[in-house]
Amino acid sequence: MHDSGSGRMARRAIKATSKEPRLVEYASKEPSAFAEMLGGLIEANVLANAEKKKDFDTLVARVGIWVTDIEEGVTLVFDAGQLTVYNGLEPQRTITIRAEAETVMSLSNLKIGVFGMPVYYDEVGRSVALKLVRGKLKIDGMLPNIATLNRVTRIFSVQ
Amino acid sequence: MAVKAFSSEWAELFKDEVNKSSVYKAAGKGWKWTVGLVVEAEPDKHFPESRGVVMDLFDGEARDITVGPAADAQKCDFVITAPYSRWKQVATKELDATKGMLQGKLKLKGDLPTIVRYTKASQEMTECTTRVPVEWPDEQ
């Protein structure tokens, strides 16, 4: 009995060390500013919101984001509660989003409505939908992965 | 009349532009944090000492904008840091501030979700800087 109690204490002590895996890791020793920004944004969102954390803990997907007007991108590899951010586009992506910087920022400003669906009928949502229709926002792999895209949008959204 | 870049006169005109902007008034609703701009020295561009622009912004209004030591700006809730010539590029519309931040040309410190939520307000703030006529020290 005594020993098992000591064991619990010991495990607690180990858990508190800095070796505990962080929610967001960077594949490169020198992550790009864009990679750090997206990683930081997602981490802050997930830590601040239990619903986003639930999505984060179940999401398994490789999401590429390419910002066309700065010719820079990242790949976000979600692995059920862990995110690794890569500089640039990595192979075997589930979804790839290609848009200008302003549109990428708009994506993170999409409101989330009933049943966790992104809202496309307010000002920000309409502008995102219009860009999708006009080809200024391209999402490869969108149709077979709508549920994944919605989950990524929820995690990404600051609203 | 043009004013010296990042001087007290510039800060006054910048504040007037922000408060004239109906776009900022709407987009900045709910904002309640201070913003510091650190303009790093570039002696070869005749900007010998770093300066700090401290912006007291509240609910769509600029209550005060002052220019002083860089250390003052570094104490703000949000701090954006770049060398003089980068800020000049922003103020002359050569560099979009959003792109600059994504590229790491402008370094941002502060709560990311909050600043992203106010992207439109920060874009309009940048627009306001472009409306202030400026004398650039490296052009004299």
C-alpha cells in the first residue's frame, strides 16, 4: 500500500518536468515566422477553449497552407493531441489551402455557428465564400474531407 | 505640411487620422490594450536612435499616441518591432503589415488570437499611417 502511494507521487514529479511533450512542436530548429505564428495561434486557441481542445485531441490530418503572395507555406501535422509544424509543404497532405495572406487571416476570423459549422453568411464568411467561388482561395482535398476541414477551421478560428 | 518621421508632431497627426477613420472606429470596437511600435535605429539611414511609439487605443478610439524611448513601447500589451526602414516601407505602402508579420519582417509580441481577431483594425491603423505626410531622414 505504502509503495503504491509513493509510486503515484513519483509519477507526478516526472509529469511536472519540462520533458512533457508540448501541444505544438516545430520540425525545424529554425521555424519560419509564419510557422511560429500559426503554431502559436493554434496553441493559444486550444489552451483557451475546451471545445477546440476536444477537436485538437481527435484530429489526425496533414494540412498544408500556402500563402500565395509571400510564397511561403507550412504543413500542420495533427496527430490526436499533438501538432508538428513544418516549414513549407510536406508530401501526403489531406488538405491544402492556397490563398493570399489577407484571406488566410480571414479564415482564422470565421465565426463558428450551430453544430460547430463555420458561419459563411456574415461579412467575413461571405468574403471567404466569394474568394472560394472566384478561385482566390483554393482548397485541394476539400470535398472528401469536409469534416476534417471544419474541424481545422474550428481549431484555427479565434472567434 | 510634412512632419519628421516618428516625431511628436507625427504622433499627433497619426492620432488625428486614426480618430477620423470610421473604419477604425468600427473595427476597433472592444479593443482595450496598449500597442507599442519599436522603431529600431539605423544610423546609416540618419535614424541614429531607436524610438518607441506608444498607442493608447480603446474601443475604436486613439486616446493618446506618443513618441519616446523604445523601452516605453516595449512595456505595452502588444509590441511590434522592426528597423526604421521597414516601418518606412509600411508607411509608404511598399510593405503590407500583415504580410510583413507573416514573413517575420515585423516582429510581433502579444496574444496572437487577440491581434488576429482585430486584423481589420490593424490594417486600417496602417492605412492611417500612410495618410500622414512625412519627411524621411534618409531622403534629406
